[in-house]
Amino acid sequence: MMKKRIGFIVILTTIVLLASGCTQAKDDLTISTFKNSSRQEKRDIWEPFSKKYDLTIKTEFGNDKERLENSDAGIDIIELLQKDAVAGNKEARFKKLDFSKLKNFGLLSKQQQKIAKETNSIPYQVKRLGVVYNANKVGEIYSWDQLWDAGLESSIAVPNITTELGPQMLYMVQGHYQRKQVTSVFVDTGQLDSKTMFMELNNLKPNILKVYDDPNGLSQMLKSGEIYVAVVDDIVGQKIQKANPNIKFVFPKEDDYIGYKTAAILKNSESDKDYQYLDFLIEKNQNNLKQVDRLQMLRKIDYEFLNKHLTGYTKEWNEIIN
């Protein structure tokens, strides 16, 4: 009888150990992210994070839509543009964040915290729309409205609507129309009026020589004189300016248009380091994130509204541009 009882205890203990082993978190972290920023993120984020927590980081790349649609299997963290974070949260693909687990959450501004709470994702990098130009060809550029000047015919490059800067480009175009309405009071709802926006895009069309998906070739085009002006983000613009003293990068004086890169924990994540990773992103991007606090003319972008209308906007954009 005693032998039977001992045998039962051993078997039961083994079952408990096996069961607990099944629920142990894995010792790696799989991240779905942007391919075009992988080199910098590997150096600044992934390598120091993996060293700090003694784990392996695995990565998957692709465009936001594809990565979001295929985010169910084996991925812990997904990094997305702000518009896609809004879409992913609406589709309930992310874990509901427990912000008490984020030690660095208080380092985010109130607006950034609001974005995090509304999307269950952490805004970790901001990009700000600006203009890079060949000062030897066009003189000084200080206003968004100068992009419509007749003297810039067939000399401007702009981001495609489907790129990271597509939303900011649309709002900048509508901003040109709104600034011309000197007798009306402007209320920034974060939404777009497609009629006036596309009217101004059509007015801008004679000046557009190139619609780009990848900004890598812009520096050479500016240097060679193939284009004189390009609408870019601050990271690209400052890099181009640094490479050529005749090329200048500016933030036009009127309005500021920004967009965030975000990171979310997917519902099926099995990692016990997912919150630590979000915290690490906030910590390492503090200087970038804090610049938003200084912006006095920040325009709202309603991403739920934009996502709802983006298919129609893309069709109309292509009809005008192409």
C-alpha cells in the first residue's frame, strides 16, 4: 500500500512539473518590424536589449498591411505606423496594455499617453514633415505654400499616398487650401475635405516631377538638379543636408505634420520580456519623442477617419497624379 502511494505522488509531481513547463515563457523575442529601419534599430535597440536581458531577438519584415494580416503565429511584438496601429487595435489583434507594467510610461507626453491608451500600442518614434531643397536653384523656402509657386514647375518630389508620409502629405495639401480662406475661422477637427484637398493636389500637379515610394534616390536627384525640392521627413532631410552643403532642410513656418511609429504586444505573445521591450523603446527614443513638446502649430490627424476613407483617397490620388 505504501509503495502504491509513493508511486502516485511521484507521478502526480511529474505531471505538475510538466504542466508548469508548458506555461513557461520562451527565452526569445520575435518582432515584426519595418525593413527600411532594421539596420539602425539593430544597432540602437535590438543588440543592447538582447544583451541586457540575455535573449535572442528574431525579426520578420514586410509592409504594414501584410505584417498585420499575418500577425497571429509566433510573433510577440509588432511595430507599425500610427494609422496601422489604429487599425490593428480596432481588429483586436493586440493585448490590452497594463500601463502599470511600463516603468517609463510617464516619460511620454500626455498626448503620447493618450495615443497609447487609444491604440494599445506605444508611440516610440516621431517623424515630422519638412522640405529639403537646392538653395542654389530656388533660393530660400520657408512656407508650405511656396510648393505651389509657378517657378517650381516640374521640379518637386513628393511621397506617395501609400508611403509612411502619405497621411501627412494629404493634410499638408489641405492646409494650403485652408490658409487661403482668410475670412473663415479654421477649426482643426483632424479630418479632411476630399473636394478641396484634391483640388489643391491638382493645382500642385504641374510642379510634381516625381512621386516616390523610397527616398533613397532623392539626394542624388537634388544634387544633380533633376529636382529642386522634395517633401520628406526630418530624418531623411537632415541626412541629405549633411551630405551636401548646397542642400537645405527646413520645417516650413505654418503648420507641423507628424506621425508616429508604434509598438504593440500581439495577443498570442508568449514572451515575458514584451513589456520590458516597450519600456526600452521609450527610454532609447526620449530625445526624438520630446521634440513634439516644442511644436506650437501641430495639426491633428484623425486616423480612424483616414483609414475609413483611404481606399477612396488612394484611387483619386492615382487618377490625379498618374
